[in-house]
Amino acid sequence: MTVNETRRTKGVNYFTTVDGVRIAYRIDGLVDKPVLVLANSIATSMNMWDGQISELSKHFRVLRYDYRGHGDSDTPDGPYSFDRLGRDVIELLDVLQIDRVHFLGLSLGGAVAQWLGIYAPERIDRLILSNTSSYLGPAEQWQGLITSVLEPGKLPEFADMFIKNWFPSHMLESENQHVTSFREMVLATRPQGIAGSWAAIRDMDMRRTAALISSPTLVITGQNDTVTLPEHGELIAKTVPDAKLLVLPAVHLSNVEYPTEFLSAVLEFLQVK
């Protein structure tokens, strides 16, 4: 296991999971507000939500965390699973003595959110699944990526791949601060963290079990998303009982590309009386 003792960010706290992994998290907002958990994309850190924190923390006690292998968290070796990634969240809530939360997950975070909605419904009030999928097979394509990203010196190449998949061309062609910050997040992610998370995606198939989600659910998809295609979000919305579907003219990071529309939809959905 790689322990990131030097990766201590101001305002970040830590807890240790039952399997000995130190997970980083931070909380913004007042104690008396409902808790909203944010879960980010693969190869990023909790900082991918920085643009939304100011507004969200007016209405919620916002809890962010870094997946194992990402940001300021430890990087255990071997493949990860959504069972383990989901239990990391449950253990975090237990440590903080939080019974129920709203949960917003984007991309990999949306898959974690589905797992929680299926297997820990008693912990979830409202669920937002953004730019995500319940199945991204076949498994063979992921195995090649896992092998490749673990090769020395390959991370910059994969950073280019992620950035091209996440942002529209007009943002890539300019000196865009969002593109720069996300590239830095990818380059700061350990290859084993990416490989371990890809193994979880490789083994994921929640196309049928998503029907067990009972929490009120909003699905957000990007019309121009080439990673988690619009039809992936449409399938989730059809599978989860009474789920709502919002299609934004975005690529993959809807919260960054269309921050006003994204935030408006999130607040409207979560503040239903």
C-alpha cells in the first residue's frame, strides 16, 4: 500500500477503513443543515466540486471525500470493487455518526451512488446520478487499459485521454483554467488508483439491480457525452422507479461545463418539500 503521508491538504480530515486504508474527507456548511455527499469522477479529487461548494454549503452540510487511490487518500494495491467503494462511504458516515444523506455522484461517483441506493437504501434520502452508467462492458476493453496505465511513464498519455473525453473542443482550444486544473488532478492521481477503479468498472453490471433503488432519483446526462453515453443515463432513468431525467448539452463534466444549469437542477431536486 502506498501511504500518502506528504499529501496533507488544508481543511482535509482522515479516517481509516476496516481494511486499513486512510480516506480523506472534508465538510463545508453548517451543522444543522441536511447532509449532502459529493462523489467525483475517476482520476480527480474532491476538488472537482470546488465551483459548487459556495452555493451548496448555503443549503447543505456538504461532505466530500477522495476515493482510495485518489487525492489525499491512501492507495491500496490490487483491484477495487463497488462493494468496497460503497462500504468506504458507509464507514465514513458511521465514523461521523450520520444516519442519512442526500448523495450526488458524477461518473464513477454515480456508480458508487447506484450501489448505495441498491445495497444501503436506509442511508440515502435523495439520489442524483450524473453522467454515469450501470454497465460499461465488455470487460476485455478495461483489462487492456488497466495493464497500460500501470506501465511506467504512461500517466501523461492517459491525462490527455481523460481531458479529451471530458471537455468540449472550444474549452480544449483555449487556455481554460478548468482544463488546466483537471489535468493537474489526473497527473496527481496514482496509476494504481486509476487501475483499481477501472477494475471495479470492469466488473460492474447494475442494469437489473438498479430497479431496486427506492430513493427519489434524478439522472443527469450529457447530450455530447462519449464516456457515459446519453442512452446510458436514459436506461438508468427507465430502470429506477419514478426517476427523473435531465439532459444537458454537455460532454462529461456537466457540473463544470454547465454549472448554472447543473446547480439549479440539483437544488430544485434536493429541496422538494
